[in-house]
Amino acid sequence: MTKLRVALLFGGCSGEHEVSITSAKAIANALSIDPNPSKYEVVPIYIEKNGVWHRGTEAEAVLESGQPLTVTGEVIPSDRIPDPATVKDIDLWFPILHGPNGEDGTVQGMLTLMQVPYVGSGVLGSAVGMDKIAMKMAFSQAGIPQVRYQAVRRSQVWSNPCIFPKLCDDLDAALGYPCFVKPANLGSSVGISKVRSRQELEAALDAAATYDRRIIVEAGVEARELECAVLGNDYPKASVVGEISYNSDFYDYETKYTDGKANLMIPAPIDTAIASKVRDMAIEAFLAVDAAGLARVDFFYIEKTGEVLLNEINTLPGFTALSMYPQLWSATGISFPELVNQLIELALERHTQAAEAR
């Protein structure tokens, strides 16, 4: 049987560059475990932080070492930007680019134009899943309960001094404290602030505006944090439910990716009825944004009232040793190597259906 040549696309132009390398290394390792080597040949393709693409020895070296290349500041030469003709031997793409310019629909648009199969959501699902404001609007339209939130534009923050105080007054009245200020289009808790006062709110809005022109402010809730993994295309399935606990003020970037900072409980110690509700809502959220392949869906469980509120969806969750997504499926009965195999099969299925519809 001819092996499928799988391009593992990693690195990228975002603050999650190093996490992407770690995820790619884990996926490459999964593809080296039987029976995957008999079916797939891994072709590493690495994108530097400055956008330069590498295939061959440099990409292989980064994948093996787990360390990014040092950016030289060079101007990107035209022959280092991918040409579809130079990758025509690739059968399927596995993008593992976290954050902007990777899971926001940009790379997915390029691969769609190339008319090649690729793992994960398409342009729409990726873009909506990345933009927290568009995401919450889609969830609201689907009738899925969420925390209270307000959308803010950078122009409202960096504007006439008379407008900004009124904006903060409105946020005070609508959401209260504590609340969370987040750039709309960054992943892994980058740029997020927990605020407890008017002074902190003003500073957090100003900081978030340096990251993104769209900002979301969410009401804080006293709740347990649950997560559920979803796998599939048109008929997705949900994993067991997990719970995250931590000692830090909130689940920030350092807590997510530092061993020992967070405690993962799989399965979560919750009633079966709550677990069933979370699984159903995870699938609803997946379908609401038109996700495909994979997603991790995060929830707040307010134990006092029994409420389950949808927090967000991540259409390209981490695949590191600490990542919840593969651990949830492992606890559900799907090993890491088999999970990667199923994601590839789902990508081929989706591509075939799209080709038949054209």
C-alpha cells in the first residue's frame, strides 16, 4: 500500500510559536507508532516567526530539537514563500499552528485554494472559533447559555477622553467586578486580564487594545471549569468531561503550559446528568461555529445553581503532553496514535465530500 505523505505544518507567526513546535513533535511521535508508519510518511514544514517557510533538514532539525530557529530579520525572499507546485507531492496537510495566522482561517484559506485535504476546521469554523466576539454571537444565536459579556472596539478605548469614561461606566453597570478583559483574537489566554476595580479595568482595556482592535469584556463567575473534547465532521462525538483546577488567579498562559501549575481531573467528579449536559452542549457549540475534525469546548459549572455556561471553543487545541484534548480522548478509549489517525481520516472524508459537491 502506498503511504500517504502528510505535511506537518508548525511554528508560525504568533506568540504560540513554541507551543506549536511541542504539539507538532507529539503528533510526529504519534505517527511513528504502529500501525501509523505503514500508512503515513511525515513531511515536516516549519514556518519561522518572521514567516519564512522551511522544508527539509531545517524543518526536521526544529522538530527534533523542539527549539525554534533564530529569526535574523531577513526580508522574506519570494522563493521561500510556498508555491503549490513545490508541494504537489503532499497528499494531506496537518496544520498545528496555534493562535493568529494559524487557527484563524488564514492558513485554512490558503489550503482551501490549493484544493488539498487538511486536518481541522475550514475557513468559517476557524475564523469564528478564533474571534471570541463572533463566537459568542454564534453561540447566542444557537441559544447556548453563556456568561454576560460586552464587545469593545479599540477606537472606543483610544478615543476622545470624553468617550472612554462613559464606556467604563457602561461596563461597570453591565458586568460588575471581577470581570475579564480579553483581546478577541488571541489564544492560550494571551493578553487576558482579571480586573477588580475601575482603575484596573481602564488599564486592562488599554493593554488589550495593544493586542487587537476587537476586545471582549466578560463577567466573572464563581464556578468550576470543565472541558470536553469533540471529534468528527457532520456527526461529531464528545469525550468524557474533564475538570481543571489551579492555584493561580486564572487559567493564564503560564498555568496552561507549565507542568505542575494546573491539576487535570479526568473524568471530572461531577454528576452524570451534568456530564451528559456538558457533552451535549459541546456538540451544539461545535456545530454552531461549523467546526470540523476536532475542537475542545470549555465550560463554567456553577455548582450552587446547577447552571452550565459555555465559555469558549478552541478549534485547534494543543497537543502537548500537558494538553487536555488528547488526554480526554485517551480516557474515552482513543489512544494518541489512533486519535491522530482518525483526524487524518476525517480530513480525507471532508475533502472527498467537498470535491463531490463541486
